[in-house]
Amino acid sequence: MKNLLALAVAACLTACAMPTTQVSTGAPRPTLIVQGAPADAILYVDGLAAGNAAQYNGVANSLLIEEGVHQVELRRGASVLMAQKIFASNGESSKLVYASESAK
């Protein structure tokens, strides 16, 4: 009788195991890379400051952005050095390349 009771308890416990789930995040987010930005330039995405533009050079960092169309700008103080619209799609890297006037 003890063995039957132990077997019944073990069967009940194994039948109550938690279900396993798997979470999938979908496609990876797109990134933005800025090349050639002056050391003091600030990157703006859709009017919001994202920080020093030179840090998003693609070597050390790139900026994660949402899919879609974005207005990106490089600013130094009140001056807009460069403005461009980009389209970012799933997992791709968009590249913003700044060429200073002296390099042209």
C-alpha cells in the first residue's frame, strides 16, 4: 500500500511539471554608424540628442535605432554640420559619413 501511495504521489508530481516556453524576439534592431564625425559633434536622431557622434563609429559602438525613417543630424553647438534622412530596416546598419569642408 505504501508503494502504491508513493507511486501515485510521484505520478501526480511529474504530471504537474511547469510547461516549457520559448521566447523569440524577432528580427534584430537596426543600427546607426557615424564615420568621420568631429570629436565635438553631437548626433541627433529625430530631434533627440544621442550623444557624442564620434563614439558611434562602428568599431567600439553603434547606435541601436527603431525600424523606419529617421532624420539624423550632426551638430556642433547651434550649427548643423550635416542633416540626412535614413531608412532603417531589420538588423541592417545605416551609415552616416561626414566629410568636412576641408576634405572636399
